[in-house]
Amino acid sequence: MSVKSIERRLCSGFYDMAWLNLAAGIENLPDAEDSENASAEALRGEWLSVALPVAKTLAGEEADDLAAGTEKLLALRERIAASVEALARCRAEATVLRKALARRAAGEKTVVPVDTDDEVRSLLARIFAGNDPMMMNLRVQSMVSAFPARITKKRFYDMIAGYLSLYNGQEDGYGLESFCYRIRSAAAIGEDVGVTDEAVSEAKAVLAKASELAVSEATDGAEEMSETLDRLCGTLDANIGLCESIVRCINPMAAIGILSGVQEDLAKDSSVEKELCPAVLAQLSRAAGEEVDEASYERLAAAAHDAMERFFEPLSVMTEQETGRLQSAIDAMDDETAAAYIPVMKAARLMSTSAFASLSEEVSPKVTPEQVDACRDELYAQLEARFEGLPKSLVREWMASVLSELPVWFENRSEVMEYMLAALRGCRTDGERRYAISELRKSL
């Protein structure tokens, strides 16, 4: 089969998959009609103002420029990605501060004394229940994040360096970049990208007050602030969830635009466009507050569901196979020839399971020892800046957040037990121990 044949089949498959994902994405989009969440309302409105004209173009109701509409969608996607980055950093900081303040408040309370050994045996049984190694690893990571880290800062840095060294010699530097990104995210480290969303501004204002209280080590107001941060985490989760849901609508709509530019007669071969295009337009019009006949809407929605049941699984299998074939063919081409297939591979990334998959075509070079050392030094400097001026109790919370992002480093059950025993015995009071145990039980 020729590369052009593969491209043709892949474009056709992605085109139909995009329509199916778009219809499903809009239907599953959470409502943003909560009057207290003005930033969510604004984002939803901005997306609809870009998406509705594109949908009308696709339905033939308006002769708008599909290429221009697609570029607007991709620009909005990029802006939303920056917002999610800022919101996620706020979420990480809110989580650490909430635990630190709640732990401090719990430490002042009189509770029934804790039998540390018994509690650890009970927790171990829950962590290692079942036969699924992946679930066990997730529970171990939850355990690490539930307790302040009880290791030296040298040991902490040595562990990070050890995992960094594993990426030395990798052909593609993406793995190293991904690891560093996870560490920075867990420590809420990142450049200020100039996001001015109301949700981010409000979160930063709350975090500034919480950080001041956490650094002061005062107990007055600690419990109240931890509850405020708990509510903030819920709000941030809702905003991040809405952003992701909107991007999962943008991605397939942009893919439709890109693929239409690659092969203009795709609609002729589509199995689902005629059924889904009117449904998508009705969904968007309804979301934008335009009047839509209810009986007509229900009929269109039923047709969309029927198309999903009939076509989604076979299309998923076909596109996965064809993407692999096309990628293999591209890898064997010179750069100039391969450039012709960039639009198709962009569509492939838009249709991947990662909502915010990068659309860049740059491939990171092979990882060298010098590059690993540079990443290590940069991470150390950023983490030291994060820890600067903080009391030891708060540094331990930040270290635990980072450690929970590392691959599980415990060799056996005994090491997990010793880690928990050290964490609980290091608590100042039974109140702190009881809080740590409660936090872990919630996540198991």
C-alpha cells in the first residue's frame, strides 16, 4: 500500500472520528451557569463565539473561511493550555498549604492516643490488597503524599538525581522533559506566563494569605484557612475540568478543519458527517442560548448516538493501525518529503488521548550526560528557591509532594512499612498522627 493510500485512509478515518468526538465532547461539556464562577462563564462564551461560526461554515449555513476559523480554534487552545498550567500550579500549592495548615490545627487537638504499629499494619493491608501491581503503586504514591517527608534534603536530591540519570542516552529527549515537568508541577514551579484569568488571580490572592500564615507557623486561623483552601481546590478542579472539556471539543473541530485543507473531498467519503454535522450545530446553538426546536434536537441527538455506537470502535482500530503505518513511512523519509505530512500528524495529535498534546514537530535530540547534569542543576536551584525561607515542616510537605511524583522507589513491603512508621513517629502529637492516618485512608 502506498503512502498516499495510507494518508487517504487515515484522513478519512480521522475525519469521521473527529465528528464523533466533537458530538460526544459537546454533549459531555459541563454546564458553566454557576453565577459564582464568572471565569468559567467567560471561557465558555469565548469558545462558543469561535466555535459556532466554524460549525455554521461546516453546515454550509455561512460562507466563512474554515482555515481562519481553525487557526482561531488552535490559538484559543493554546491560551487555554496556559490557563490550565497556571491553575494547576495554584492547585498544587493550595494542596500543600492545606495539608500543612490542617496538620498544624490537628496537632493542637486532644484525641485518643494512636497505636502507631497497629495503624501501620492496618494501612499496609489496605495498600497491598488485591493482585494489581498498578493499583498498589498508586496507593504507595498516595501514602507518600499523605505524610510529610521524613528524609534528609540530601537524600531527597539524590533520589531525583538517580531518576534523572536513567534518561541519559535516550534517543528522544521527551522522557527527560516529561520527568522534569512532573517535578516542577508537583513543586508548583513555573514561569509566570502572564495569564490574567479571574480564577487564577483570585486563587493567587488566597494563596498569598495562606502562605503567609503557613510560614508564620501560627495556629490561630490555621483550621479555617485549610478549609478555605479545600474549597479553593474544588473551584480550581472545576475550572481545570471545564478547560479540558472545552479543549476536547476544540481538538476534533480543529482536526476537521485541518483535514479539510489536506483533502477537500473528505466529506464525500464520510460515513457520519451528514448525521453529525446538524447535531453538532444544534448542540452549539443550544449552548450559546439560541432557540432550537426540542423535537428536532432530540432527533438529531439520537442520530448522533446511533452513529457513535456503529462507527466509533472500528474507526478507533483503523486509525491506530494507519497512524503507525504512516509514522513508519515518515520516519524513512527525508525532512523535505516528510513535511508534506505534517498537517495529517497534527490531526493525529489532536485526536490523541492527551487533550493538550503538543502540536510542535520538533524532536528533542538524544539525551547527553551534559544535558542531564544541566537539568539536575536547574531543578536543584528551582527547588531551593521554593524551600527558601520556609519552616522545616512546610519544606517536608513540599518534598512529599515531589516524592509522590517519582516512580515507586521502595524495594519491598518492609520498606513501605518503615517509611510509614518513621513518618508517624515524627509527628509532634497524636492529633497530627490521627490527621495523617485519616488523610491516607481517604485515598485508599
